[in-house]
Amino acid sequence: MTRDRARRRESTVRVLFTVSSWPTQYAAMVPLGWALQAAGHEVRVLCAPGQAAAVGRAGLVPVPVLGGMEEVLRLRLQYHAEAVAGIWPYPWLPPHPLTGERVDRLDAFDTARFEREIAPELADSAARSFDAAVAYARDWGPGLVLHDPGSLEGLLVAKLLEVPSALCLWGPASPHDPDHMRIVPTDHSGAFPRYGLGTFDLSMIERVVDPNPPSLKVPVEAERLPVRYVPYNGAGHAPAWTARPPEGRRVCVTWSTALSTVSGPDSYLLPRIVAALDGLDTEVVLTATARDVAALGDVPASVRVVENLPLASVLPGCDAVVHHGGSGSALTALWAGVPQFIATFAAEQQVTGERVAATGAALHVPGHLADEATIRGGVERLIEDDAHRAAAARLREEVAEAPSPAALAAELVASATGG
């Protein structure tokens, strides 16, 4: 090997990402992965087997060895516990934690049996997930580890190998929010003490990559590493018409493909939203999965239904967007400078809705209160009110002013190499 080749090899850093099992949470980290790869570094993404195809389609290399409790089950258990405690805010009961089916009484789920028979198996699965992450990291030897709030395997690996790490937020909700609002990273299996690191607590997180504009005021009790939000909305396609300015007003509607699996079928608002916007003299672009399209049935002539359409390809030409408070939807709308109508069901999405609405760039309504009149009136306000457009434009400028993923990648690599 020549001296120049050896020098280039020494400057290459191996970067390990770990991501949760939720279908879309990895997406916020993808542009940073691209930036690291484009700079010549090696990137691997530890994920659950169910995430491998999506991570691969994003142009990153998946390592599908993680397991543990699926995010859908974790959220259903959380919502059932909230209902038992009397703090579930909706007029229907959350779905059965194991089956996802509608229930008419809380004792349809046998909590004692779950704790006795199933919880230990889940803890064992979580332990195996941490062990698999440690084994891979010891073999591969990363010099930098990046993880999301739902994947503590990355933090544990970084502590064991004594390499720099950072938690990557996927949206406006933070582990450092107040208890009732925050995303709570949890070491279900006791992996941290088992590996001699003591009990996990949030103080172990030393740096946080934050893609949110400053006006959202996301709490971070660690070194904050701001980064420009660059949309990655999945491996879809953009029809040619998205490049042409609309002839009149245009509103985009997008909805979670997984929300009803955790919050129940009453959280599926697409038919209500379509009905509310009918007759507004506005083109409606509805991005949906094939299953959602089939469930909608016939739609008004003013509604253009498009499957697998990346939001970033259509939002710049829109006057407003209606969505469920998902982080990707909210941040992509901020990137595009488009006012938002946000109807939320989950606590994390509520945080997103409240934070964006507080800037004036959105209207936020709890989902169970979002009837047709409320949706229609809210969208009309967003379209006609200059204040909402101005607020959205200010947030767009804040997004653009943040350091690029390439700049952050260079900063992170410098921390790993002592440069």
C-alpha cells in the first residue's frame, strides 16, 4: 500500500447508526448517513430485520441484527396503561396491546398474564438485541456511533468501546421533555448494568443532533448539535406534474400508515379530511398507501390521489398541508415553508403539533375534536391568513440557516479522529 493510500485509509472513519423498529423514524438520519458516505466514510445501520429493506432503499447498508420490543407493541402497552390510570384522553379505548383489535373494556387485556408469560420473553429478546449490537461493534470497530431515542444499543456500544456518540432526534419531541411529553429511552433488559455501565439515565447522553429550527424551542440537556433538516420521505417517485406550478390553490393531505395500529381505527381521519375539503375550490393532493386508497373508495374530482409520493416533491407548490403530527411531515412542511393543519392522537405528535402551532406556522387540534367543520375552517384560515404564511416562511429560513449534514458530518468525524 502506498503512503498516500495508507493516509486516506487512516482518515476513513467507520460510523455505526442504530435505529428503532418504527417504520419511519430512521428517515431523519438518512441525509447525515449520505453526507458521511459522500465524504468517504464507512456507514452501517444496525436495525431490526423488518427495517432492512427500507434502510437499503435509502442507500445505506443495513445490518439487521436488532430485536427487542417492537415500537407498535410498546406504544399499545403505554396507551393501555394510560387508560387504566384514567389519563387516556380519547372517548374510545385503546386497542388490545397484543392483537391491535378494538376492545370494549380494559380487562380484555390480561396484564398479569402478560407480565408473567410474555414480558420475560420480551426482556430476553431485548437482551439479545444489545448482545448482537455489542458483538457486531466489537468485530467491526466503529469510531463513531449515532443512535435515535428508541435505540439505546448505540449508546451502550459507544460507552463500551469508548468512542464518541450522539443521539439523533427525529423531530420536535425530545427525551428531555417533561415526563408526560417525552420520548422515553428505556433499558428494558438491564443491559447497561449487565455490561458494567450502571443503570441507564439520560445524563449518559452527552450530545444531541437536533434537526429542529430554533423557534420550536426543543429542550436538550446535552451538547446540542444543530443540523439542517433535509427531507427524506422514503423511496417514492415524483410525477412530472409536481415540477409545474399549480393553476390554483393546492392543499396536500398526508396521514400516518401506522397510526391506527396503535391508536385505534377511530384515529383514521382520511375520509373525514377529504369530505371536509370538498368544495373549497382547491386542488387536494392526497398522498396515501395502496391500502389507504382502497379504504377511501370514491373521492371528489378535486382530489388527486397519489401513492408513495415523497412530500418534499409536492409541498413547495402547496398553500397548506393537513397531517397527523408525524415528525417527518411537520419538518418537511417547515423546510418547504408551508402552513400546517395538524390533528394529533399520540403524545409525541401532540408535542409536535403544539410546538409548531406556537410559532404561528400551524394550527393544532386534538384528533378526536377534528370534525369536518373544524378541519375545513382551519384550512381556510391557513390559506387566507397572511400571518400563518409569514410564520411558515420564517421557519423555512431558520431551517435553511442551520449547518448542512455535510458540515455536521465533518464536525462529528473531527470529534472521532481528534482533528
